[in-house]
Amino acid sequence: TLTQSISEGLDCPTYQAATCGYIIQTSQNTGGITTDGLDLSASYLLKLADFGKVRFGLHSQYVMDYRLQTYTGGPQLSLDGRFNQGFQPVIRYQQVLSADWSRDNVGAGLVNHYLSKYQDYAPDGSGNIVNVGSYSIWNAYFSYKAMPGLKLVGGINNLFNTNPPFSNQNQNWQSGYNSVFSSPLGRAYYLRGTYSF
């Protein structure tokens, strides 16, 4: 609430109206999210006798419905697989698929991160709805326990040098892709060591 004029604000008896001349902007906990979907996690350990063991894993999520209400009584905005009134979409299907091998003091692994397509923020020049393509990244690593307490890990992120899918949105500081779901970084190598005692 604002006072109607500067002169009214100057004459405001502050002992009678604590908010006279000020804006009241009280925080409120309103609105909400309604969602339903399926989560699946599975793993399998394969023992190879003298050749070590391999563990396979899958962690996935499928969103059937996701609705956001920004304030009480407001519209239910559907975000499953699409932008809506500037809000980022919720990916319908995503998964992490992994295979890890280990034997004695060595190990190696391969991990895939996958995100399904979604409806882009803006239509094309003809007004047609455009989808942002799916995004799949593979990472690989090798580990070696050199001595008790010392572990060395080297790997490659974005093994196949995959570019992010094009997105015609301006909701973040960059353009041409959506940094919420993808990365412009190409293939990257890393090496790290950890020592615990």
C-alpha cells in the first residue's frame, strides 16, 4: 500500500500507521506442484572369477504429468516436456546407465546420461512447434589404487564430443542451447588423485 501523495506521506502520523508511506510486500507460501511419474532403479553384479566383477546399473525417471501453480487460485501450468509462460520444462524421461568393472586394485567404467526431447521455448519462423532434440553423453574412467590410501582416477567426459541440441530460448544468459539441461563443453580429460589416512 502506498500513500497517495508526498504531502500525505509527510503528514502521516507514524504512531498511528506503522506502514504509512511504505510498500507492504509480505512473503507468502502459495501455489504448489502436482506431479506423478515412475522411477526405476536396477543393478546387477556379474562375477567373472579371476577376471574380476562387473556391475551394471540403471537409474531412470519418467514424468507423466507435472503441473505448477505459482499462486493460490492461479492457473495450473503444464511443464511436462515443454516450456510454459517462461518456466523451464521438466524432462519427461531421463536415465543414467552405467557399467563398472573392477579387479583387485584396478577398475574402469562407462556411464551414459540421457535426456529425452522437449518442446522448445519459441516456435520457428512459420509458427510451428519445434522440439529440442534428445541429449546423450557418455563418460569413461579408469581407476588404480597405487598403494593403501592412494587412489588415482583418470577419465574422459563427453567421450564422443557431443554438441548440445539447439534450443531457441533466451531464458538464460547464453543462446543456442539450454544450459539447464546441456553443456557446450566438448570432450574433456581429467586426472585426479586422492589420499586418505
